[in-house]
Amino acid sequence: MNILKNQVSIMCIIFAAVIIYLASAGMAFAQSGHFVGDQVCTDIGTQVQCKGKVAGLGGTTFQINVAANGTAIIECENPGENVAPGQDTEVTALGGSGPLATPRNGQYRYTVSTNTPTVPNVPTCPNEKWTAHVVDVTFTTATITLLEDNVISDQVTVPVQ
């Protein structure tokens, strides 16, 4: 009788392990969204605009975020509203689509733009009484991240045109 109970216990443990394994594998496959084809990012002055397509979306929601690196050209304005060149500085401009409902076909064409980056008044301007303004940015690369249910599914870095 003890041998039978031990065999049943072992079978239950094996069955539970298989169920846990299959359930976790199913969760991993649910988030299989990916970028399709070329993702294109364009410098539009103080912002970057990225366009492309994602497919394989399977979560409840998804989101596309962009982080673009570049050098900002700064102008400084003093309290008397006079403008002088500031110190150019490295920046990262950020933007995102916000959470979107996953489309029924699992595919989505996107256009996402970054916000204009901000820079501190010092050290880009002579002192804290001056105000720094970003007038242009020369962007180099952009990293586009696809999240499904707040988990990274795919990420690509592309040159900015």
C-alpha cells in the first residue's frame, strides 16, 4: 500500500511540474511582438519621428517608446530678454505612444515622436538667471522599444535620418 501511495505522490508531483512548465511556456509565447521590416526615424528639428510596423502582438496592451540621442544647439536668454549662444550639450529626447489596446490581427503601423528635450540653465548658460532654449538638435541614433503588458518584447536601434 505504501508503494502505491508513493507512486501516486510521485505522479502528482510530475504532473504538477509539467503543468507549471507548460503554463510558463505559454506566458513566454504570449509576448512575442516584434518589429517588422525597416523602422525609420527622421530628425524633425528638436524632435525625432519614428515610423514602422510591429506584428505578433498577443498581450492585452502594447506601447512603443523612442529614446533618441543627439547634440542640442542652445540659445541663452538673459533677464533683459537678450539672446546669446549657449553651450551645445548632449541630450536624449524621449517619446512614446502610451498604452494601446492590442489589435485583433496582432499588427500595428505606428508613428511616434519624441518631445523636445530640455536642458538645465547651468552649465549651458552663464548662470541660473539665464534661461536655456533648445533651438535645434542633431540626432544620431534612436532606440525604439516595444512593450507588451509593460514587458519588453523587442528593441531596435536605428540611425536617425
